[in-house]
Amino acid sequence: MASNALRSLSRAVDACRQCELWERATQAVIGEGPVPARIILVGEQPGDQEDRAGRPFVGPAGRVLDRALQAAGIDRETAFVTNIVRHFRWRPSPDGKRRLHDRPNARQVRACRPWLLEELELVQPEVTVLMGATAAQGVLGSDVHVTRDRGRPMASETGSTILITVHPSAILRVRDRTEREAAFQALVADLTIARRLLETADRPARPSPRATDDRVSSRR
């Protein structure tokens, strides 16, 4: 039933004309992973390779994410990965041979936001990781700042705990090797917090001292 729901969602997103991004994209790209899933990771938009493949996070940023998830102790096969925007926004390179990433604007994010909400309803995650400013502000509003708010668990109306971190592509843009490794380790640290949130949810609640006293007194 979950796979049928995702297929229906994919067809609906592919037919979406709420903004103009579909005109230059190869196809719409929806999320991928188990349904339900305990953790969902939300990025900005498909990149060039994702646009061609029709799958999220299969390009260079996806490889960074795979490494970071592994280092944080999260099996990607257990996570649902998606983007807040479903079509690739791009501009041609100066020589016209490549498609370069172009950040979606607020209107385009708003047009796509209902599709993310539908995915969240299907996936029912315990932890929602928003990667990058576009995803974070698209879900939580413009007052959110990644550098200030990253790594800090936040409650949400849906019951899912929200965690903000950088987008994996930000790691790729750091030129200095030492700084790039430090940025990668900071991403791993944020994802480790997400893993610990899941582990905490797994632990059975400890009985209160009062409840313990009641059990002891009942055996007398």
C-alpha cells in the first residue's frame, strides 16, 4: 500500500504545474526509502544527476551524505531521503556545456511544499533532518538560520523531532582540505545527534520512584 501511495504521489508531482521549474527539468524527483521510516532527510532540490536519474541524492552530494550517515551510525537503507523542491532549477554554464545549480526562490519552494507535507504524512518520521537553508526555511520559516540553529533538536506539531544541519553540497564547496574535513565532521556530529534521538526513543521509560515504591509496598 505504501509503494502504491508513493507511485500515486510521483504521478501527481510529475503533473504539477504550480511553478515553471517543470519546463526545463527532465522529470520530477520525489523521495525514496522505506515507508514508514523513523528518520527522513530533506534537502533542497534535485541536482543534475538526480534530475537525469529520477532519484534523490545519487550525485556528488549524495555520496557525501552516504559517508556522513555511515560515520554517524545511520543505515541509509532505513532512512527516507527527499527534497523540498521537486524539479531541478539550473542555469547554463558560460560555455553552454553544463547545467549549473541555481537556488530555487521562495515562490518555487512554497509551490512544492505541499508535496513534502504529503511525504511526511506517509513516512511518519520520528526525526526530520532539514539539510540546508532552503529546506530549513521552507519548513520552519525565514527566521531559521542554519549556522545558529544546527544540531539543536526542535519539537514540531506533527510529533517528529526536527534537526537542522548543512546540506552535503556545502561540504563540496569548501576548497581547503582541512576546513572541508572539519565541515564534514560537523555534519557527522549533527547526524549523530539524530541517531541518538532515535536511540533515546527506543529505550523503555524508567519507572518513577513513586511507581517503584508502590510496587514494593504491594508485595508486603
